[in-house]
Amino acid sequence: MLATNFVSALQGALKIPELRARILFVFAMFTVYAIGLHIPVPGVDREQMDKIFQDQQLWGFINMLTGGALRKLTILALGLNPYITASIIMQIFSYADPRLREAMREEAGRRMMQQRTRLLTIAIAIVQAIGFMATFRSAGALDVSGIQAFQVIVAWVAGAMFLLWLGEQITEKGLGNGISLMIFASIVASMPYQIQQTYLLVQEGTVRLYQVLLLLAIFLFTVWGVIFVTMSQRRIPIQHMRRIVGRRQTMGATSYLPIPLNAAGVIPIIFAVSLQLLPVTLLQMIPYDRQNPGFWGHVEAAVNFLMPGGSILGSALYALLIFGFTYFYVAVVFNTEEIAENLKRQGAFIPGVRPGKPTADYLNDVLSRLTVVGAGFLAFIALLQYWVPDLTGIQTLGIVGGTSLLILVGVAIDFSRQLQAQMAMRQYEDFLK
């Protein structure tokens, strides 16, 4: 159903010259991005990089968000990860600080926030680039030093900012949210390599047909589940009070306050992955003898044990982090006291619930119950990428991991809605003419 709506909306949009030009611009930017994915930095040991990604599956999630650029260590190896982290941090600050939240309601405040997000993106990109350099050099996957190492770091930071610029150009001159579409393109760009590797394993006889069919069944079930949860929402009825205008009395209208089942989206998973990768990155930056690690060898073993794919305890810790970040993010984004105050100011109320604090308490209760389900779903989806390879015996097709599907479905739904809105707006314009 989602695919049908998306294709039909795209076909309809291509018939409108202005929308067709915008869509073609989006694909032109995707082409530029695809070229950048294949420009490597010097000194890369591909075999050692493959070994790193086989030993630590969390890198696979980061690699997916970069369109496979991280595994190949191209100039776009950082992807949009610095911007994603920066925007999440700034979003939390904006909701936590009433002054920033008030400033965001005006155009000048939004421009200020965008500028601060860009500056924070540069800072995070520099830190991540240095961390990647230390990690991959110590693992023997990157053979650069001195001025060449500095040049690679500069290239990675410049690549991250170039992707941010591409995303902003798509938003301005294309269609939809440019950053979301770039992340969408990153995931799609990593799919051909995964499919090719799986096909080669089938040809070699390493993977049997029944394993592929089982993987396909899990994939379809996961897609259905992601679409269902993404589009699910609790609609709270809102009753507006009757108003007297002159001698006329208007009836109070009824509307709904929609609360998504998965209000936090994929952000808690990104937070959890970043936090669990932090000890790995810091450990790689410590100079010690890898052949005779001693104490640091025990620390490395403990860190690997606490990774999601390393043990049941690591998976439980991962799920716990996702639960915690989901509750935290939902609490920051959904200010129930502000919603209750706005309803009261507009002369609206929830039937059976008194305005003011009782309304805020009621919304908190509903939100808490929905968040339990949403957080559980996110934890299940995030752990699926570790369970599916063990269940099917296929290690090469990470796209079946629910996190990537969660992003793909969310962006596809949003893009389809924006296409339909643009088409409806132009139909109204033609009608008025």
C-alpha cells in the first residue's frame, strides 16, 4: 500500500513541470553524492577494514548511514553522522531552554539555531575524524602519518560539510527534507554491495536457497511491522467550547491531538550506538602494544563483551540504553504542560478531563504508556540486526536490520506526503486561475 501510494504520487508529480524539475534536481544531487562515495583516501588496507567490520557489528550501522563510504574509507567516510549528532544535541537544548524555544518561533531564531548547528557539526566532525584516524591506524587499516594524516582528517571534515551543503540545496531547490533524503540515499547506496555479496555466497554454495527465503520472509514481516508502527498513533479527542459571535452562537468543533506510537523515531538508536561505540573509539586512541596488551587487553575484552553482538548482557545494555533515551527524548520533545496550557488558552479541552494540570497529567499518562510500546519496538528493531544473521546464517545483508528499514520507511512516508501536498497546492492554484 505504501509503495503504491509513493509510486502513484511520484508519477503524478512528474507530470507537473515545476515538480519534475525539483525531482530531477534531487536525483542530480544524488549522482554527485554517489561519485563522492568512490573517492578513497590514501593508505587504506581493504582486507583489514573488512576484518574490523566483521569483528564489530556496530560499525556496520555507522557504515550504513554513510552509504558504505566508511568501510571503503572514502572522503565521505563521516557521512552526515556529525550533523545528525549536532542537530539532536541542539534540538534537546532548544526544548530544554525556554528562551531558545521562544526564539525558535521566529525566523531570526531559527536561522541562529541553524548557524549554531553548523558550527557544532564542524566541531563534532573534527572529533570524529580524529577518532577514526586513531582507530583505523591502530588497527592497521590506514597507513598514513604526519602531514598526510592531517590532510585525510581535513578531507573527512570537508566531506561531511559538503554533504550538509548538498542536503540544504535539496531542501531549498528540490523537494522534501534534504538531510532526510541524503540519509535515505546513503542506506540505498549500501544495498547493491550487500546484495552482490549475498548473491556470490549463493553461487558458491555457502548460502542455501532456504536461507535466502527465510531472510526474505523476515524482511517482509519487518517492513510490515515498521510501516504499521510508524503510521500508528493515539488520537486524543479535543472539544472546543461554544462561542458567541454577535447574536450567533457557534457550536464547538471536535478535533484530535495525534500522538505517534513511535514518537522518538530512530534517534534513541543513534544515541545508543554512539554511546556504545565511544569506549571502542577511546580505547583505540590509547597507545599500547597490540601484540602484548596486558591490562588494556582485558579492558578491550570487557568492552567487546558489552557490545550488543558480544553477549546477552551487551544486548540487554543496548536495549536499556534505547529505553532510557526514548523516554528522555519523548519527555523533551512533548512538553505536556505547554500543550495543556495552549489548549486552555484556545478554549479547548479533552472530554472528561479538566483543563490545566489535570490535562497535563492525563497526557503524561497516555504518553508514558505509548512510550513503553514504542521503546520496546525500537529495542526489538535495533537488536534484529544481530539476531537475523545468527538465525539465517547470512551475514552480508544488513539491510534486513530493522533500523535501516525504520529510516527508509519514515523518509518514504514523509516524502510521499510532501509530494501529495505539493500536487494539491498546485491543483488549487490552477483552480483559482
